[in-house]
Amino acid sequence: VALGTARSDVVALDGEVSNSTYAEDFAGAHPDRFFETYIAEQQLVAAAIGIQVRNWKPFASTFAAFFARAYDFTRMAAVSQANIKLVGSHAGVSIGPDGPSQMGLEDIASLRAVHNSTVLYPSDANQTTALMSQMVDREGIVYLRTTREATPVLYDSGDTFPIGGSKIVKSSRSDAVTLVGAGITLHEAIRAAETLEAEGISARVIDLYSIKPIDAKTLQAAAQDTGCIVTVEDHWPEGGLGEAVLSVFTDNNLRPVIKILAVQNMPTSGSPAELMSDAGIDAQSISTAVRDLVSSNG
């Protein structure tokens, strides 16, 4: 809404989930620049493509899982060199009782695979705001993955988060392992680091809010310093955050030990805490993985 107030060229489109995503707030503030496409995700993306041809800045939002229905349109948008912004909410098992049909667990992989795409996954409100302001003029297919669950505010409103960067949340010279998360899992990584600190294990924590483009320099420096990396994501292991991290070590001589924590089995319906524990991506699971790594590496 603030972006639409500041920029008269910003347009919002919704796939009949505006009461869940709060796109309805934009509709209330700027009704002449809001379009409801209903449960027609192909039309949602197609309309955004048409609108950007007329030099508007379209933001199309729905649940992350539902963008799968419009993947061909997204792919062809890249072929056509369109500039659109996609916002996928309610991603991963952390949405809880809605069940697996509503859980976007492949969205990072699918959007990373689109040519010239940008994939962002903020962890708190201030970071989201900072990234949104950069999305508006960024070229190509820009995807923002958002979290349903309430999360603590980690950052100040004046903090900067350049696309292609990352944020080191915690570090020291004695770090024995690096924890890499984004969105909901960053908060679990921070909790795990606090638990491990009390046990005498120092862990570096990196907020990988920009999954594509990725901050290879920071990740490689962490690998050099700690030798061990644990990635954690609310997503299938294929093509997600963990494999994005792996990609930064394919063209150099660094060979850190990397453990990928991701959703392995088809989830059910339950509380967010239950499902994240069952998937092995909560703070306790991260702590266990770190203990095993540190023990096996002496």
C-alpha cells in the first residue's frame, strides 16, 4: 500500500486470496489500480504481462503453491523479456493446518529455474519493506516468497538489504559451523545457535534473503572460516536454498562439509511447530545436525 501511494505506476493483481495475503488493503487504498482475476492464476500472470507492456509496475500475488498453475506463463514472460513482480505467500509446512495442497514446497526451485529471474525470501517486516522498494524497478521475473507465521522483527527500519546480498546475523572468530536459513527457518537457525552457544559450540548464522542472485562471496568466506555449513529450508531439497548454496562451490577449490535440512516427506495437517519438527527443520533438528557434524569433524 505504501509503495502504491509513493508510486502511481504500481498496480496490484490478486488470485482471490486477498483476505489472506492482505492485497485487499491495496484494493481499498488504490481501487483504480487493483485487479481481481479470481481463481485463474494463468490469467493473473498473463494480465501482469500485458499491464507491464503499458509501462506499469505490476505486482501479482497469490499463495506460493498456486503459481505452479501459471508456470508456462511465467516461463514465457521471461522469453518475452517482461518485467513482472510475483509474490507467493503461505509457503512451506510452516503454514500448518491448511495441509499439503496449500504448501508451496517447490516454488524456489521453479522460479530459480526461470531465465533472468530474481528470488527473494525475507525474514521480517523491515527486510520485506526494503526488498519491495527494490523490486519495483528491477528487470525480469522477480519473485518474493513471504511467510504466513508471525515472526520477530530482527532488523531496524533503516537497515539495507541489497539484492544479491545476505546478512550475517551472528559471527565470531571461533565459529565451528555456519547455519544458513531464510524466512521462517532463519529464526529457527538463530534459536539453534543460541542453544549451541550454551553448549560451547559457536555457530555463524547467515540470512540468505537473496537466493538468486546469491551472495557467493559471503558463503565462501564462511566455508573458509568454519569448514561446515548447515542449510535449512521450508522447501523440498530439490532446487531450493540448499542446492543454491551448493552451487557457489562448483567453480573453486573450497570443499566444505554441507548438510542440507529440508522437507523430505509429504507433510500432513498440524500446527506449524509440529510440522517443522516432523520435517526436521526446526531449531532442535538444526542443533542435532550441528552436534553430529562437529563430532564427526573432530
